Amino acid sequence: MSKSLVQLEAQIERIKRALMTLGSMRPGSLSRQYRDPETKKRPFHQASYTHKGRGRSEYVRPENLAQIRRETANFKRFRKLTEQWVDLSLEASRLRVKKGDIKT
């Protein structure tokens, strides 16, 4: 089912508004590690991410765990929304070309 250009642009505007509501963000994921993996004793949390082509891992203090979870969730939401935005923009561009509004 083909969407109209107006519908696509309305969806893009909703995505833009959703992006504006995102708070702090950081890439990566959280994992629980163990200082003694064989007996699974002395657990700690670690944030792992790649930025500018370099992988990093950081210890996360228990009091910061909730905030880091929110920030990584915000980043995942950011990536999903921007991917949707690009998809909709491509579809809108194709419609404009088809209608003759843009010359290729």
C-alpha cells in the first residue's frame, strides 16, 4: 500500500518530535561480569561500546546503573527513529520524483 506524500511528511514530523524528547544517551550495552566466573561470585556491571572505531569498556558503579540503562535505551531509540526517518525520506523522495517535483 502506497502512502501519500502528506502522510510520509506527517510521519517524519512525528519522528522529529520524538527525537527532541530523548534525553541523555550513550551507545553500547550493559553486561554483568564476575570477578570469579567459575563460581559466579563478586559480580559487577560493565558498559561496552564502540565510538569512532575504537571499542571501550567501563565499569559501572551500582548507583549509576539505572542512569546508564536509560542512556543506552535512549540511544537505541535514537538509532531506530533515525533509521525510520531515512526510510520515510527515501520513500517521499521517490514519490516526488515520480510526480515530477524533482528531476533525477
